[in-house]
Amino acid sequence: MAFCNKFGSLVRQSIYQNGQVPVGPMLNSIRCMPSTNLFIRGFASGVPFIDACLFRLKQKKESLSNKKIWTRRSTILPEYINNYVRIYNGKTFVRVKITEGKVGHKFGEFAFTRKGRVKTALVKGRGKTKK
């Protein structure tokens, strides 16, 4: 939990101060944490996974707004805040707004792949039948 608090405060401070994310201090704070804390939110190896196509968008400084994303396993970075993305759930694209609370999670966590089943009460007379 301390890892998440420290990481979140570093990200917030950097965004408010200069609009950029300092990678160096973040990685140093990750290195200082015990190894059990590094498994929180997909930071198992210390570096979040980003797919190659998203990494190219980040390097070119292109806007991620309303882009289609097929990689559900990629980590949401602070550069994507306040953008809408369309995440593929296996059938259609689900439109999701990236907020500050979603940073560090995976894209796939916000595009559900299954429908929720409505649990209805048994109607009288439709329960078990005798033969």
C-alpha cells in the first residue's frame, strides 16, 4: 500500500508542476521498495508493460483521444489522463475515459467481456416440477 501511495504522489506532483512524468524518480522509488510491494497493479518487474503501438504514440506525442486499442494487457500511463479511448472487449469497442484513478491499472479492466446476468426471483409455479 505504501508503494501505491508513494507512486501516486510522485505522479501527481510531476503532473501539477510541469506536465511531464519523471521516469527516473519513479523507478528509483520502485527500486527502494521491498519486492513484495512490486506486485501491486502489474508492476511485477518494476516497469509497467506498454504495447509497441501505444509506446509509439507516446513517443510521437500523438493524442490518444478516441483511438481504438486492442491491447487489454497494457498499463495505463499518466500521459493518457483526460482522454477517451475505445478498448476492444472481444466483440465491440467500449468507450472509456481515462482518469487519474485508472493510472497503473490495465486497459482490459475497464472493458468487460461478459454480460451481467440478471438474477430474477423464481416465479410461483415455475420451480421444481414433479414427474
